Amino acid sequence: MRTVPTFRSPGAARPATMGAMTDHHDDGTRSLAVTDDLVRDMTRDVTTVLLRTRQTLVVWCALAVAVLAALVLVAAGAADVSHVPFVVAVPLLGLALVLGVRRSVRRALAVLLAPGTTVSARVTADALHTRVALGSSQTAWTAYRDLRVRGSAAVLRLRGSAAFAVLPSALFTDDDLQAMRDAIG
């Protein structure tokens, strides 16, 4: 086993944290020590991915229409005191959505990737093998719908559900990520 710093080419996923070290094992498994910075960065990146899904975009569009309707009411002078709660509530709903998703992601990551633990992954032709604080798994590529990588997070969405798996992107090389995308289809 050898330890090397994780560096990425421009445009590729950035390291999970500055100075993060990835252990490379002989069987192709890569391991990474989980830090508070990693969990913080992944919370931000996973939240961003989740707030850009098709379902969430529908919610954003509905909120945008409601904000525009409120602005039209105010601009036309048709808004009276009874419309004030609506005009104030709509932007607050958007803020509540962002904060709620972020809080849920942070809580889930704090359990899944507890700081001080080690997370590992191995990409094979037929499955993704992972080990996190809660245990280990081997999941066939056919179980995944797609892969999205943003910054420090690799998000694998499962077929037929809203569930997803999250791992630090620093565990994967560019070749691993391409192999994962090819295997998922």
C-alpha cells in the first residue's frame, strides 16, 4: 500500500480537502480519512447537486412564478395589506427549501462519513465496493441511474427511487469516474 496526495487536473473534481491523503491498496481500493472539512465541503456540494435535480427544478419554477405574480401585484398596485404575507412567504419558502435540504444532507453525512473514520471504495467491472462508518457494501452498476460529480462529492442516484449514495470524489481517479459512467450507461 502506498500513500500519495490526491491532485486533479483543471476541470476535474477537486480534492476533498487540502492535504487530504488517499491510500491506494494493491486490490485497487482507495481509502480516505474523513475530516470535518471533508464533511463540510461534501454537504455544500451534495446540497447543490440535489437542488438541481429535475424534481427540484419544478419547485424552483413554481416559486419563481409565485414571486413574479407577487411582483406584478405590487407593481400594478393591486396588492393590498392582505397580499403582504404572500409576498413575504414565497421567497422564505425558497430559503426554507435550501436550508432544509442542507440540514438533511449534513445530518446524513455526519452519520455516514463520521469525522475520524475512514471511507474506502473500489471500482470493478461489475460493481462498486464501498466501506463507510456504517459498514460495507457491494452494489452492481445496474442498480445506479446516474453519477454526478461536483467538487468533493460523487453522487450516485439509484434506479427506481429518489435514494442516492454519496462518496468523496477524491476516492476516484478520472479513469474510475469514466469507467463508472460507462458501466452505468
